[in-house]
Amino acid sequence: MKYLVSGAESEEELARAVVQRDKIEEGLVCVLSCIESCRTFDVYHNREKRKQELVSRIRQRLFLYQGWMHREFGFLSARMQTWFPFSVQVRRNGREWLARQMDREILWK
């Protein structure tokens, strides 16, 4: 697990460097964490209405990035927000998947 101080660093480039360095062919590559802006909810006390309300706001929250090497799809990554709402994005490179399919066809012939 590595904390990224700046959002300017590319999570994918760091994970791919770990793949090259450690010669990872399958499984979890790394877990990275970073503070980023995101839409989240806060409880706000409305003095005029004299009640509490749930308000959507942009806040700084912790995100986790996981890099994976998959036998068929190649490099995969997931971006997970650690605060409500818990959004998850899974990323896959279609060109890498296609290249693996083409290599497999060539090897089988």
C-alpha cells in the first residue's frame, strides 16, 4: 500500500511499473491511496427551518486504487471511494485484451 501525495501521479503508470519490476503475471499488483475531491453528503442544520437536512457537497475524501493482472484481460484497475456514497469504477483496456486474444490465436496455430 502506497499513499500518493499528489493526484498528478498516474496510478496506472505506477502499477504498471510494479508489474514490470516484480514480473507479476497474475493477481493483485498494488493498492494505492490518494485524497481527491468528490461529491458526498453532509448533515446540515438549517436554522431557518429548525431541522437537519442532508446536503450534497464537494469534499476531500480518501480513494483506493487497486491494480490487477488478469490472465485473459491483462491489466485491470479499480477506483473505490471510501466515503458515502461508495462508488466503484473498474477499468479495463480493450486494446490489451484484443492483443492477448490475437497472441493466443497465433500461438494455437
